[in-house]
Amino acid sequence: MLERITKQSLARPLSPLFVFQAGSRPATTPPQTRTATTSSLPHNSTTSRRKAVTVINDTGRVPWTNLSPGEKAARATQQTFNFGIVALGVVVTGAVATVLWLEVFSTDSKTATFNRAADRVRSDPKCRELLGGHGKREIKAYGEPSWSRWARNRTIASRVERDRAGVEHLHMHFYVEGPGAKGTVNLHMSRREGEEFEYEMLALDVPGQPRYYLENAGAKKLDQRGKGRMFGVRWN
């Protein structure tokens, strides 16, 4: 009986905790470590707090419903400022476009009137003779004198006024220069409401030469009145 019990106890495997070799410490298995999961960590460390939304750092990513009253006020302020900037840009752009249209691109603009009058002077044989030029390209036209030697497209002196009858008058003068002489061009145009500008006077003044008229509506009116009268009586 004792021999059977001894054999059974020797046949059982020894626990790894008690297996050791001669002259060494007992080998023990390291304790099992448990990996910390999200549920086991404190709640405050897992949820990263977002930055408070301000007027400067607001990108619009945080939904409106998640904003505090102060953050909503900051976003409203930022959006109002941005809208103001956009509105100001639209107003400035519209103003610049209006000025460009009235001063450059419109057929009644001062630039267009100057270009037409300068072309009239260049195309007139008498004007080319007075300025000493033989071709259109030899006649230069420009505005008021400038200290800059690079400036040829200078400011054109002009004014617009309206008389008591509601007629609009445009007065302008500019300078022309040819190979032989320089001159000043004086222009006067008028228009009634709803009509286009018409020449009242377009004249070239060259120093030492009598004024040369390309357009002179006043003289035409006097001629018409003189032709319609004989012996002080107007004949129709």
C-alpha cells in the first residue's frame, strides 16, 4: 500500500513554481500584467478638452449647438466682421468700376472725347501743316505738363457745367506737338438732356499763327442768320 502511494506521488508532474536546479534559486514565472484599456483609465484623461472658441481661432469646425453662449457671441462677431470686409470690398470694386467706366470706357468719357479730338487734329491737313508734320504718327497729343519726363499720358484739363436751360457743357484743352511746332487744342461740346454731345468749338492755337477752327458752331449760326436776311429783312 505504501509502495503504491509513493509511485503515484512520483508520477505526478511538479508545479513549475517549484522546479529548480541544484545551486540556483527557484524559478518563478513572472506575474501576468494586464493591459490598461480605455474603460479602466480615468474618464478625465481620455477625453481631450477642446480649445475655447474665440474670435481669432474660430475655424467653424465646432457645431453651433456645442458652443457656449460666450463662444456663440465670438463666432457671431467674427462672421459679422467677415461680412463687413466682403461688403466693403464689393463697394470699393463697384466704385472703381464706375470711375473706370465714366472716365475711360464710356463713349462720353473724357478719355474717349480726348482721343476723338486728337484724331481730328492729326487727320486735318491744315493742323499738320501748322505743326510741321506730314503724317498722323508725327503729331503727339498729351495733357497737362508734368515734372516726370516719362509721363506722356498726363492729366487732361476739363470741366463740366450745366446752364440754366439744362444744357450740359464740356470744356477741355490739351496740347499737341509736331516736328515743327507745338500748339494747344481748345474744345467745347454741349448736349441737351437725352441727346449726345455736339461740337460747339474745336480750335488749334499755334504761337505766331492765327487760330484755326476745326469746328465753330457759333460762326455757322451767324452765317445762317446772315444768309436769311437781306436789307435787314429776313427772307424765309
